[in-house]
Amino acid sequence: MTNSIRRATALSAALLCASAFFASSHAADCGPLQQVLSVDLIAAPSGVSMLPVTINGTQRKLLLDTAGGLTMLTQTAVDSLGLHAVSSNVRMLDRAGNASARMVTVDSMILGGMEAKNVAFLISPNANLGSNPNLPVDGVLAGDFMEHYDTELDFAGNKMLYFSTDHCDGHVVHWTTAPASAISFMHGRPGVMRSGNDTHIRFHVTLDGKDLLAVLATGSARSTMSARVADTDFKVREDSPGTVPLGNIGGRKVFGYVFKTISFGDVTVTNPHIAVLPDLIGRNDPNNGGRTGSRIGRVDDNLEPDLTIGMDVLKKLHLYIATKEDKLYVTAAEERPATAP
């Protein structure tokens, strides 16, 4: 990834002087959690969360998407801001098979009182992003804006909080005394994903007794599974009993299926509804050429995870992404909006 794309470091550490401090009751000798910012999440009609931001002095909304890869603007937003796009050596793909390798630079972006200057945004490969009234966004805020901080996602309280990564390992769950699951995660799929460009959070879950590699996907209203995994691991196909047609994507059929349980360590969600999607990533990418190896394939093959965990499941959870630990802490969501730690 080029330096022009790594914009998270521009988020000013000077604001830490105004941060809130929260001591851990579990370890008196550890440094307290240090909150950097708190942002109110805006619920979109589609079920996902949006973030209010200010770009070049204008109020905008970005989709919160931990699986978005890199932060992006829609073409409509680029046009309305009067920005000039240039070529980028970073290429973005969407799940409908589209690709984009263009970017713009904005003078200023403000998120929760924290300002970044000369911020590079890729242009979304999804030409329809923001056009749906159920998701009125100007772009996507992705993992590259999170990787230099810890991120807490309190969906019951409609809050996203950033914390400094400078704290003792394992002492981050401040919102409940109930046990939390600590799940190791990784960025990228070893030997497959492009190094440096991947900010996806990949971790293992158990779905109906089978171990799967999942991606945290706050920008997806529904949890999804590739058709390959549904068929190979669960013998679930379009014509299997219990499936429900959900339309199509890229000319291929999508269907839904209700599994029994999905477990995040010791935290379990029952009856998850999973949308099964055709494998289309890279289909419309003009640079998706052949690659060599033990078999002939294309460079965009195998980029899709086994499972994406969307907001239909995540809204039942409270999450803390501990960046330096490479750990995801998970509890059940509070029944009422959570208070500050």
C-alpha cells in the first residue's frame, strides 16, 4: 500500500490530551484504557450503521464497514465535492465482480472531533453505492481508519469508540462483568491476500459445529456465505429443503438458509439467517489475469471468505477490537444502551 493511501496516521494524536481515562478493576498495575473519541452511530433503514463526518467543510455520512478494505467515496460524492480523480496502484473489488483503481484527495476530514488533513480516498467500485434511499451514504469508512487504534463497537448504545492501544493486554471489557470471549484474528489470508492492502478482520467461528474462517462485516446488513462453502461443508444448495430465494446478484441466484447456531468462543447466537452468494469476486476486473502455482487460476480467486458476519448477527453482540493484541473481545449486547466506561 502506498503512503498516500495509509491515511489513518494523519488522525491527530494531539487530541489525546482531551481523552477520557478508565481504570481496569482487574489489574491495578496496568495502565488505564484511554479513550480517543466517541462517535454516535446512525442507523440506516437497511440495518447497517453510518458515521457522521465533515469532508471539506460539508456534512457527509459514511458507511461503517470493517470489511470495506480501504476507505472510499462514491462517484456521486466525488462529483459533488468537485474532486479530481487520479489513478491509484491500489485496486478495490466488490462482491458483484467490479473493480476500481482511482482515488481522490480531500483537504480535510473530521470524525468525532478528530481532523485529518490531505486524506486519500479510493473511489468505490460499486457505482450504485449511496443511490439506495435505505443506505444514503457518501462512501465507506473501513479498517484503514481503525488500525492505529482499538475500536469498540457498542451497537445497543449506538456508539463507536476509539481507544489508545497503549494498555495491558486482556483488560479491555469495561461495559460488563460477564465473561467475554477473546478470539485471535488476523489480517489477510496467508499465501492468498495481497500484502499491505488488507485491513479485514479474519477470525474463526463455529457454525453448526463446523469451524469456518469469518470476516467481521459491519457494512453488510446480512451475514453471508459463499455458495462453494454452503455446498462443500453443509451440503446446502439452492434446491435444498429450507432454502428461501433472495433474488440475484450479477445474474446469479442468491438464497437464504437458517442455521442452528454460530459461536464466537463461548458467546453463541442462535438461528442465524445466512444469505448464500455466488462466487463473483473479480469477474469484471480487467486485470484479473492468470497466475501460476500448483494449478492454473486467476489473481482474484479465493479472495472471498468462508463467511461474513453481518449486522443481523453483530447487533446482538458488543465488540472490542484490540489492534496490538490481534484479539476480538465479544460479549452479548446490553439489553439497554450502554453508558460510557
